[in-house]
Amino acid sequence: MTASNHSNRTRSGKSATRTIAGFSMVELLVAMAIGLILISGMISVFGGNRRSSELNQAMSNMQESARFAIDAISRDARMAGFQGCLDLNTASATPLGNGAPTTDLFDTATTGSVVTSATNWIPAPHSSFTMPTGNLAPIPGTHTLTMQYGSAERAPLTAGMTSPADNITISAADEARWGLTGNELMIISNCDFADLFRISAIATSGTDKIISHDATANSLNGVGIGNLTADYGNEAIGTAELMLFSSNIYFIGNTGITNDNGDPIRALYRQSLPYTNPPLELIQGVENLRIRFGVRQANGQVRYYLPNAPGFQPGEVESVQIGLLMSSWEHAASDIDQATYVLAGQPIPPNTDIAAARASALTHAADNRLRLAFNTTINIRNRRNQ
């Protein structure tokens, strides 16, 4: 056999097999384990980011709501006792209007009460105010805060009164800012006198509005009277002004709404004149309101009193401490809230009896809702250190 024939047989015979190796079972299991770990990590990161976003949103909502609530209360507190040019520390407006929620603006410009039950406040509110009932009933353990004042929007008289019994004349444009319908309580004042009266009728005369204040809507010492203290509008110095009287009561009540865990959602409400109107819900998520009143002592120091403190004199109030406890809508915290919050110097401890905490604000529920306490002190501009 020649070499050539051997070579030909080799080329024409069965060729060598090439083996392609794949993943072994162990390698597949390892790869799957690594994939599951990566997917689990991604899910964990996504879940963490989502939870962080929810927490940040809840915190942001509470902070924004608290700012709104404090701003609303602060605006009224800074106006408390305002009656135009006449200094409240010199004399307060004579109360003539029937059903006016004050007998002395000096003493009632800034007041408050402790809510002991749905039908009992200490001290009791003015008799002209009927406490809300049902869902709107103030929460026991919270405080109420009342501020009374003449509006910042004032209207000068366009004609002087010829006598204290004469009608009051202002421009129709000024009256339109209030949209008076009759029966409103108003303050009229100059730098010497002021009266709190009730409108008995409104008439139009050209570009003016004529406001009446007769004995059907006003009285003094229980006797109907149509006279004011002075014939306003004839001042040699200064100008008589008319302003709308406000008496706003802030309190905490239930909204009638519950979250997914059955927790009632509370809100800050404001009851304005006329008191026959329903209270206005200002902001949800306000769980508690506590206040203290600052009164300057003989040594010059300011001492703070609870609304129901023995010997407390509302006419001496120079400042108000306000504490708000805000809570998230849902259970957003991972841990039970065991913190004790301080509102206007008063501790609000946790309570594991959820039903009791829902019924009263002496404590807060030891649940998974987020909470933040906000405190501020507001000076009463129309009070001064005597």
C-alpha cells in the first residue's frame, strides 16, 4: 500500500467528533440564585424608595397643614380686641346689639375653654353660642380659642350724624366689600367712643348706603335703644369708621371620615358669626389643640394660664401659646408611636387603649400613624404692658 492510498483512506473515513459543552446543572442553579438575589434587591430598593416617598409625603402634608392652621389662628389673634382708633386699654365698645357674644370686649377679646365633654366647656361659652353636636362636637380633652375684633376693612362715614339716633352713612362701594344683608353686628368708633351695634335696616341713597340701628335690634341694660354713644362723623380730630364685628371660635371636631384602620379623622373648625351657621372645616389632620394665655405679672414676667385656671383674668392677656398635634391620614410608620408630645406646655402621652384615645384627646393613640407637634406664641397687638 502506497502512502497515497493511506492518505486517501484517512480522508474518506469517519471524521473526528467536536463536543460543544453547555451549562451544568450546578451552574444553572447558581445563575438562578444570583438572579433571584438581584431581583430581590431591586424589589427591596423599589419598596424602600416607595415607602420613603410615602413617609416624606405624609410629613410634608402635616407640615403644610400645620402652617395653614397656625396662620389662620394667628391672623385672628393679632387682630383680637381691635376697635379702630379707640385703644382697647382705654375703653371698650359699648355693647348695644341684641345677641352680641360679649358684654365687654376688653374681657372677651381673647378667651378659651377646656372641653370636658361634648356638651360641657369650662368656662362656658357665651349664651349666644350653641355647641355643635354629632360629628362636629368638639373633642373632649381639647381646648377652644375665641377671638373677637373689628375687621381690618373699615369704612369712613360719608356724612356726619346729626344726633346719636341718626343713621350711619357710608359709600356703597365700601359696603359692597362686606356684602351686608342687614342684622350684622358692627363696630363704629372714633378716638373717643365706640359702639357695638346690630344693623336693623340698610337703604340706598345715590352712591351711599344708609345703615339704621333702631331699638328693634339694639338695647342697653335690657331696654331697647336706638341711640349710639355719640354723633359720629363730626370729629374735629380723627375720622369715625365703621367695621364688621367678628367673633371666631376655633375647636377640634371629627369629620365623620375614617381611615382604612377605622381611625376617625379630626379637623380644625372655625365657628364664625352668625353662630346659627354651621362651623367651617379649615384643615383635616389636626388631632389636638391646646392653648395657654400669657399674663404679665407685677414683676414684669409673663405667666401662662390654662383657660380654666382659677383666678385667670382674660382682660389681662398679652399673648397666646398655641399647640397643635398633627397626625397622618393612614398608618405610615413602621413602629408604634410611643412618644409623648408637648402642646403649649402640656404633655400628651400615648395610650394603648385605642378606643379611649379616639374618644378623648387627653392622650393619643399608640398606633402607627405619624405625628408632629407644632407650638407657637402670638402676641396680642391690641394689648400693651400696663
